[in-house]
Amino acid sequence: MKKKLTLSIEGAIVRKIKAYSRRSGKSVSEFFEEVVEQITNNKRPDRKPWSATWGGTLQLTKADAARDDRMGYLVRKAKAKGIRAK
């Protein structure tokens, strides 16, 4: 059963919500329902885990391994574990 709800929101935010709703083809009410569902279920859709987005993209070089700082130490440690370096 649908219920009406009155909210007080800054004008700039209302404009953003309406623009987003138009782009996504949803009503403002559908947008709020979706956001509340996400928050209450502790989910963030349309967002991949960090490892799925960036995993395997770091390209380590021999110059990185030669560095005399924390980065060099980590590269050498990764190489010792068998992670490929260019």
C-alpha cells in the first residue's frame, strides 16, 4: 500500500534528483524507494567490489623493484611470492 510522504529538501538537491530520475526513466518516488531499500539492506548496487574493478591492473616493473623505499620492498615481496612483474 502506497503512502504519501512530505519531505523538506534543498532546492539544488531536488533539481539533481529530478534530473537523475529523468535520465534513469524512474519517478522521484521510485528513486527514493530504491535508495531506502539499498540503505536498509546495506547494499550499494551499480558498484563493483574494489578487487573486481582494479584487481590485476597494477603493472610492476624491474625499476619498481630496484626502488629503495616502501614501494620497492612491496614489489620485491610480491615477486618473491610469484606475482609477475614486467
